[in-house]
Amino acid sequence: MSLPAPLAIVVIVGAGLLPGLLTLYLWDTRRMLRGPELIFAALSLGLLGLGWVALTLAELGWFSLGLLALVWLVGILALGGMSLRRLQRGRDPTRGQVERAVGPEVAPSLKATWWELAILILWLVAAGWLFFRPHESIVGAADAGVYISQGANIARTGSILYEDRTLAQIGPALYPALLRLLPPTEAMPYYLFPGFYVPGEPPGQVIPQFYPLHPVWQAVAYALGGIRVELLITPLWALLGCLAVYLTARQLWGRQAGLLALFGLSACALQIWFARYPTTEMLTQYLFWTCAWAFGAWIGGREPRRLWAAMAGLALGEVFLTRIDIYFLLVALPLTALWLRWSGNWRRQDWWFFLPAGLLAAQSLVHGVFLSAGYFFDLLHYARTLIGRYLVLLAGLLVLGAATLVVLDRRRDWQRQLAGWLTAQHQLLSAGSALLVIGLAGYGYFLRPRMGMATLIPYWYAGGQIPNLDYENLLRLGWYLSPLGLALGVAGIGWLLVKGVQRRTVLILGAGLFFSCFYLWRIQANPHQVYTMRRYVPVVVPFFTLAGAYLIDWLWRHLRRNVRWVSGGLALAWLVALLLSARGFVSQVDNRGIIAQMDALNAQLRPHSVLIFGDPAPVGSGDFIGTPLHFLYGQDVFTLRDLQALDRERLDQTLDRWQAEKRAIYWITGTSPEQWPLASWQLCDIIRYKIETVALEGTYDRRPAALISSSWSGEIATIQRICGG
């Protein structure tokens, strides 16, 4: 099945929207959800369910577009049958009671005006132009290409963890020569390509890197229309992520704040860039802010509470299936449960939040241990190294905090005393928190860059070391948010704290402050610009944008009419500053045309061939162009990585087997060519190849602006046994 790219995206949206609408009908939300809220809630419910089904099928090794469509059809028929029976029974007598239960704090956000819908339609056109021009990032040895390859491989094999028949044929004797040997500190002994581990046993098994939800959605897109549709799934998440932030702000502060947040986030260089870059940031952003929107509605008492609780729980749980570095959010589950219990607001329907979130978090841990073992345990090792010097302190604080919560849970009188003290000290605590945030921001922007010094930290691909520039993290974030946007974000966060943490903002403030402080202290990534800014995209950038929009909207509402121009001027200056900061990022599309070049290269090879790259560089042509040739084009690819470890007799026997199977065998040289090692086999029909591409520079110490050309070139030769050899 191969659909045109726009039609394939429409199919994905429709496949999510229809079951979501039927679910909302069964929940009888027709008068409680209108306009953009209705469409977004329905689409999100459908996509959350469909994504989980596709993921579970892939984990079981049963993924296929046909089976997924069958499960979807069964679900539609079941939901449709229940909706029909409900329609035949007539009006639900409790609906009016449910509608009257909607509190006044939520009611203003339920009705969309014609001008708001017109603005959203115009935004949709502009955002489509900004986002749906994806980078053709399909080459290997970088996360983007690994994700693309993994998605295509799931679509081809039906499984996340898979068995490679040709890899099994070469046997462990050839592993040291044809696979990359990893350091003893790594959880796996080898990798076939960067991002694809080989445990050694059972023979031929390959364990992909990364958590699975994003590549599974990429597999759905690939199955619908190939590589170009797969590249468009990330822009779809970026579009939905912006809408989730808009609806969150709209629910909290009204339409004006929502539209400001929508425009600010859409104009941000990082949002535009990573909407086109096929990694997991945009899906994480969409899931987290969908959770934040639904969590605020649920915890704020908006009816039907079960709907909002379920949507928040599903979205939060799927965040854990998308990224491994988001487990910090697990603390939201016990803290929310304790707050509901202590405040006397616990209801049975609140389990609709905790059960899906907890079960999906557990599924992510099981997945990590059994289906992403190399990635999971390597990250654990890294985390232990990172916090090693603070381990005792952190463990002590964790034990002390848990013990305090247990004691407080048993002593209701202490709970009341603590609540009374917090109420009495509310203004002092709020003002102190705001001053602390502003003080830290001032230190991070003005003092830390002048006091810090670059150091070197180990990193495997950069010859052993790369510069550690963490002392400039906040300054660098300002390159993309603009200094004005950064200032408005910090001031807005401070003002939110001064006004007091509310039930509907607690998750946003808690997660936003935590991830901002954590990543602004240590970015936890190699410092290539713009690549390193990925860490800020899911939570931090929308959090600063949301806070800036809140502050501008608050000023508009509270300034006297004759000085409201200050708020309007700030909004205009903010948006202009964001657009100026996005110069170069709007026009540039990385690796444009590389898919056509890879198509032409693959056309020179026979299908299902064996390719051996003679390029022993630490990351060479076999990794860059061999990865897509293997996963996107179905060729079997190896790289002669260590000539000294080569078992020539075993390789000779393996070549005989492949030739007996009528498979073409190619020797491909790259930028660091290796000589063909077997004298009994000759190289014939030699042709040259060249892949050229242009991408934004990967600088360390400045905002990237220049375009860098890259190329991979060499020779392709057919291998044939010499007669009598």
C-alpha cells in the first residue's frame, strides 16, 4: 500500500478522529466540548488508543498495517454499536446535571467564537507551510536517521526486536571483524550500525536503540506511503503540540492567552526546526501538553471527570513509552494521589487517571528491560555516573521525603497544621519562589557565562573529548527564544508563582521548573548547535512561551485602558523578536534531495544483495549510507571494521554460501578505503558513486548560520570467486 503523502496524513488523522468522536458521544460531552476542544479531544483520544495498539503489536512481533486496520475496524464497530444503542434509548436524563456541574472557572473556555476559528484556520495554513517541509534526515549514525530506519524496519519485519537471517549466517566468528566492538562498560558487546545493538546470543538478534512509540508511529506512516510519509509524521506532532499548548493556555486564562501562546510557539526557531527533524521531541511535546490540558480540567473539577482523568493518564503514560529521560514525571502520580486524599477530593473516578498512567509506565519499564536492554542499561549506567557524587545525598533526601509523607498520611492533625501554616505563609512563599526563579535566571544569563570556563568531557565519536559549555546554557536558549522572549518567560513564571500555585497549574509549574532547572544546569547532550537544543523542546520552550503569553495577557486585562498599548506593544515586539531569531531556520531544509540520490544508488544494486563496506573509520560510509540501504531499501550491509580480527576462512565460506543462494555481493569503499582482503575473490564491474548533501552547520560556540556541504563517495565492485580459487 502506498498513498500520496498528504492523503496518508489525512488517513492517520481520520483514523484517530472517528473513534475519538464516537467515544466522546458515549461520554455525552456534546455540550461540554465545542469547536477546537471537541476536535482536539476526539483526535487525541483516538491517536492515544491507536498508538498504544500499534506499539503493543510491534512489541509482540505482530505489527502490520492490515492487522492494525482490523483492530481499528473492530473498535469502530464496537463503539458504533454502543452509540447506536444509546441513541435508541434517547436522551440521557443526567446530562443536564452534568452540564450544570461545570464550574464557572472552566465555562468561559468552552465556547469558540467565529473570529477565533478564523484565526485558527489561518494559523493552520501558516503552520503547515512552516512545519511540513521535513529535513530528509535518513542517513545513519545520527538519531534522526536511526529513528527513520527503525520505523521502516518495524513496518518490514513486524517487530521492534528482530532476527536478521544474514547476520545469523556470518556467525560469531566474524562478529569482531564485521561488527563494531563496544567498550566493556556498554550493556551490549557489538552494534551492527550505530543505534542497532547485537547481543551475540541468540545469533542474528538485533536490538534497536530508543523507546518505541515514535518509531512505531513512523512504521505506520512508512507502511502507508514509504519514506516521505514517514518524514511527515513529526510535523503532524508539532502541529498537535502547538494546539495542546494553545488549549492549555486557553483553558487557564482565556482565548487571548491561548492564541498568544500558539503564535509564540509556532514562530520559535526550535519549534520550526524540530517539527522537520524526525526525532521524538515533537511527539513528547504533544503528549505532555495534552496531559497538562486534560490534567488541569480533571483536577479543576471539570466534568466529565472520568474523561479528563483518562485522557491525562493515557497521555502521561505514553510519554513514558516515548522517552527514557522523562521518568522524573512519575513523581506526579504519588503526589497527586496524596493531595487528593488529604484534601478530601478523592473520588472513585480518579482511578481513570492513575491506572492508565501507572500501567503504561510499567509497560515502558518492561519494554526497557526486555526489548531495549542495551539502551536502557546504558542510560542507567550514565545516570549513576552523573549523580555518583550526589548519590548518598539524593538517596537520603528521597528516604526523608518518603518517610515524611508516610507520617503525614497517618497524622491528620499534622496535615491540618501544615495546611494552615502554608496558607498563613502563602504570600511569603510565593514571593520568595518568584525571587528565587528571577535570581537564578539573572545568574544563569549574566553571571554564569562570565564565571564559567570550558572543560573537556569524554565522548566517543569526537576523538575522545568535546567541550562542556554548560555555563552558557541559558544564554544559548536566548538565541532561539530571543532575549525578550526569555525575559518575558522568566517574568511570567515569577508572576505565576506570585499569584499562587493553583490546582490547574501545579503540573505545568512543577514539570516546567524542574526540566528548566535540570537542563539549564546540565544539558546532558553533546553541545552541537542546534542539535543539543532538543532537550528544551518538549517542556521548557513551551513553558517559557506559555508564561510569556500569560504575562502579556495579564497586563492587558489589568492595565488601565489608556496604557494597554504597553501590553500590545510587548506582544508585537515579542513575536517580531521570535521571528527574527528564526531567520535561517525557516528557509533551510537539511539534506534536501538525498532520498532521490539514495534511490539512484540503490537502483545500481540488485535487490536483496549483500554489501560489504571497506571503510574502517570509527563512523564511516557503512554507517552513514549503509544504514538506510539496509533498513529502507532491504539490502544486507556489513562493514569491515577490523581487518586484524578477520577470520578469512570463515568469510570465504560465507561468501560461497551467499553466491550459492544467487545473491549479488558488493565491495564498497568509502572515504577511508580498505583493501579487499581475500585473494581468492576478485573485484569486477567497478563503478563510482557519490552522495552529496547540504545541512546547517553543527557549531559548538555560536548560533548556527552557515550551510555545510557533506558527501560520501567511493567505488562499488561486484565480488566473484576466481576460477580455481
